[in-house]
Amino acid sequence: MLRILVVLLCSFVLMLALEVQGEVDSEVPIEFTGQFQVLSEYSNDIVEMRLGKTEIGIKAELTKTLGLRMIYKVYSDFKVALFDAYASWKPIQPIEIQFGQFKTRFSLENRMAPYKRDFIEEAVANKLVSTRDFGVGLILSTGMYEGGVAVINGEGLNKQDANCKKDIVGYISAMPYKSLLIGTAAYLGYSGPDSSLGEIERYNVHLHYRKPFHYIFQTEFTYDRTPEIITKAYYLTIGYNLKEFLPHELILEPLVRFQYIDNSTNLESEQYLTLGVNYYIEENYKVRIQANYQDRLSAEGDNNDSFILGIYYAFN
């Protein structure tokens, strides 16, 4: 929490300095953003109602080049925690520098806005790396190409340093065609206390193809090596938007996702099959009803499947 307060204090001092120089308008534009999701899950003969992706935040443009972003996340037990808290500086058009707690941007799903993700639950392969961390990062975006690199603590969301080392994460992606995105990412760091440091290596490759209101194809492969374990994981998503075949602006999107995860501590790999349907109430994907059925193929016995029904709304 102290680190977050430092970010906010530095941003406030910088804003005051710029205001003295006449570079800040008297009215700072502030945009409220957020998302709300309610889920009903049936698993192991039990029905549970819970919150899904629920966040609220602000985005403030202090000047033409300086911005501030804060997001609070509400968990299923209704506990609230700071999610995003960073200042951003855009000295020239394609460059953005972030300082604070921000997205690690290692996986494709992590970089995607939540309302653009096809399934309720995040892919297993993308849970190997924390979605947020504290540090300083550089993002370069030219439209067709995007890349970034960040120096982070490496401990994850709202956690203190366990050692004096810093981790480095970087990615690069390209859009050779309007609907096609390909990219790769790397993560090099350390785990454990200074007295017994262990090296971490993580690599990711991904491909995403989405023709608006037509085909959907997305896949990622992640390799994760820590001192204790080596993990290999991937997923493959295929879907199709049926809007052109349905009347009255009805937008339905059936999908299927296969996931595979294997690590050096398990004798057998884990495999998941997920069937999903999205009903979009608005074409911008921000209001929808979702249904997901997931079966753990690699597990033996009964009660290895679950069904989740969700209502999702995002605003900005």
C-alpha cells in the first residue's frame, strides 16, 4: 500500500507543478470505468451464487501527456482490493511510460480488455503469471506493431518484495492483417529470499484471429520454469458469431476451448474441455449473458464438470 501512495503522491506533485506552468486545465477530465458480473455455478451437486469480474475505477487525463489510472476489484467474498494504480506519461504519440501497479502484459488474455474475452473463467495457462505487479514499464504501439518491456518486483498483486532482485517482462505482437494478431512474450526473474534465490524463466507465444461477427480462433502456449517445477500449458479456442444468420439483431456466439497443462510434479497431464455460448445484448460486447460448461477430462470419477451462467456489464 505504501508503494501505491507514493505513486499517487508523485502524480499529485507533478500535476501541481504543471498547473503552475499553465499546462493543466482547471477542470481535469475524469472518466469512470468498471464492470459487474454475477455468476451462478452448479458443481458437485451444489448451486452457488457469487460475484465474477467486478471492478470500479477512474481514469484521469491530468494533461495531454500525463494520466492517472486507479481500479478497485471486488472479490466474491466482497473484499475490496486495489487492482490498478499507476501514472502514465506519453511524451510522444507511440510511446507510453507507466509507473505503479499495472498489467504485466505477459499473456494475450492479460492484455485484452475483460469484455473482449470469450469465456467466463481465465484460461489455466494464463494463471501461471500474476496479472498485476509493481514497477515501471514502457509500451510502444504503432497500430500494426505493439511491444513493451517492464521492470517489476515479481511478487504479484499487492505484495511486498521477497528479495532485492527485479524481474523483467517483455512482449511483442504484430497485426499483419486487420483480423489477425500474432506475438510472443518472455519473463526472466527470481523467486525466494536473497539467501536462496532461484531463477525463473517464462515464455509465451500466441495467435488471435477474429473476423467481426464471424470466425473466432485463439491459442496460446506458455512455458514456465521455476526452481521447483516446470510447467507447459496451452489452450485452443474456436468459435463463430451467428449474427448474420439470426433475426432481429440477435447476436449469439457458440465457442469451444480445449486446455492442456502438464508439470513435472504430476504423473499425468490435466485436460479441460469448455463449451460456451455468449448472447450479446449490445454489439460492443459490453453487455452480455454467458453460459459455460467445463469438463475436466483428465480426472477420474464423477463430479468433474461444472456449469456457470453469468450476466456481464461493462461501462466506461
